[in-house]
Amino acid sequence: MARHKVEICGVNTANIKVLSNEEMINLFKSYQSGNSLAKDELINGNLKLVLSILKKYNNRTDNLDDLFQVGCIGLIKAIDNFNLSHEVKFSTYAVPMILGEVKRYLRDNNSVRVARSIKDIAYKALKVKEDLTNKLNKEPTIGMIANELGLTELEVSNALDSMKDTVSMFEPIYNDGGDTIYLADQLEDKKNNMYDIDTKISLREAINKLKEKEKYIIMERYMVGKTQMELASEIGISQAQISRIEKSGLDNIKRLMR
């Protein structure tokens, strides 16, 4: 959050009170006994929790006031549903609820409009993904999710991709202290494609000659766009092993194309 900005929605952020754990417990007991004024104190005493979450999103919206209000909605929901018997800190319970409201707001107000039918598939896929993760103790594959929904993998994959945040072409993706590399630098210029048909055929043949695991990881990484961590979770091996297999596959492709 910008250092010079000290007022959001009329709230002076420099004067926000932070409650101690003992004060929080006493206020929750009072609120849950019917004292509505205690709720106001709980809200005001946890506004810095909302602000701390918004720090990572301060460049994602033109109106931080709106985002702050959305975060406060998540905070209020957390206060209304918190149970002292769970013996967890309120912040531990509240952060996911505040984050959920913020992410939902940003997703629904994305400048790229997504058809409602695709959004519905994405929401169902996320719910199935959560259920399967809890059941299997690992992240399910797109195929598993698609099977549960009775849809094709492509339909599920496209729906989930549609919910991802848009990224500026001028988003910096690497800086080693020298010149910054931007996303636009890595995009293919189809009008001036440097690869001729022979090179593309050679590449396809080289990939087909790879070991099955190397081929799968290369295709998933560079065609589907999965991260090494996603593949590690899917296959059941470490991220370091995925990295080694990927490097081996790339080295073999270079060797086969010489």
C-alpha cells in the first residue's frame, strides 16, 4: 500500500487500534452474549488485518477504497461465524474469508468478461477439486475433475483458465540487476516467425523420441503451462525431481535436433 495514503473510506490508517488477544476473547464473549457494540469494536480492532491483506493487491485496482470495503465484508463474516471453542486465533480464521471476498470481487470485476456458463463450470470444478483434495490428500488432475463433472478435460481446463487473472504484456518477469525482461519480450511474433517448417518437424520428432516421463513433463510445462510444483503434486515426486527430468528432456531435445 502506498506509504503516503493514510486514509481509506474515511478511516485514518495511522489511528487504527490493534486489539490484544485477551481483548479479542472478551469482546467475542460479549458479542456472542448479545452485545452488538462489541461487534463494532471487533471490526475496528481488526481493520489492520484487512489492510495487511490488501498490500499485495494495491496495484490490481484503481479504487482501493472499494477493495477495502470488500475486505471488511469478509472480516464481518468472519466475526459473525467465529467460534471461540475452536481454540484458534481469530486472524487464522479470518484471513481466508477476507481473501475469498477480495479474490471474488477482483474476479467478478475483471476487465475481461467471461460467459456465465463458463464461470459456472469453473466454480463447480473448484468445488470438486477441493473435495477430491480432501479425499485423496493430494491435488487431483484435470482428468479426475472432468470425470466427476461429466465434462471433457478441455472444457474444465478452459473454464479454470478463464478465472485466472489477466496479466499486462509489460509485466516484469525477470530482473537480475540489469535490464528487466518483460512478458512481451517472451511472446511469439507470428508475423515474423523465425522457425521454418523443417525446424518444427525436427522438434516434434525429437519430442516423440524422449522417454515417456520426459515427454509428458515437457509437454505439460511448455504446451499446457503447468508449473513444476503442479506437476510434482500430480505425479507424486518432488519439485527438484521434476526440474531434473525437465532439464534432461530439454538437453535430449537439443542433442536430437543437431
